[in-house]
Amino acid sequence: MTPDQIDRVERLVERIVRDDAFATAFYNRLFEAAPETQTMFPDVDAQRGKLRDELAVLVALLRDLPRLETEAAALGARHRSYGVRASHFSLARDAMEAGLADALGEAFTPADREAWQRAYGLISELMQS
């Protein structure tokens, strides 16, 4: 990722952690695409907060790859213990990107989308390693 892309992702996450619009859109889209995932989240209200918190932590580590690797690997292990499979990562990717578009509207630019895709790809790869 370039420094500009990291800056973009940091700004995106800064905007989406302020309220539930992104997290709500994400889980709605995820459950629509894969209804079986809903059982993984018995308290979706609490999970929305966890999602925002985890994104903030991971994005803050984009400039520190060793720490990002450690944090993402631990998060990935927790996800596997909940039943998350490799196929869920592409579903989550699509739901997150659509959730960003829903929450940010026209403020989610093509350059932001590309930066987000690069960040998600990196983080999800580390989570699955």
C-alpha cells in the first residue's frame, strides 16, 4: 500500500467509526448474502461496536507491518474459532465495501475504494495466514 492509500483508509475508518451506519449496513448485507452467518453473531448490537473497534485498531497498524501481522493473525484465529471459513472473507469484503458506499455515498471515491480494497486484501490475507 502507498502512503496515500493508507491515509485514505485512515480517513475512511475515522468517518465510519463515529456511528452505526457502516456497521449496520455491513451486517445487513452479510446476513442477506449468507444467512448462515447470522448465528455467529448472537448479539449483533455489541458486534457492531466490536467491528468498529477492530477496524480502528487494524487500520492504525497499517504503518507497522510486524504489529499488524500479529494483531491480524490473532483476530483470524478468533474468527476461525467462531466458525468463519475462507469463503466468508470474500462475502465480508463485498459487504464491507457496499457498507462503505452506503454510509459514505459520493464521499466514497474511486481512489478511496481502491485503497480500501488494498487494505482489506492485506488484512484478510494476514488473518487467514
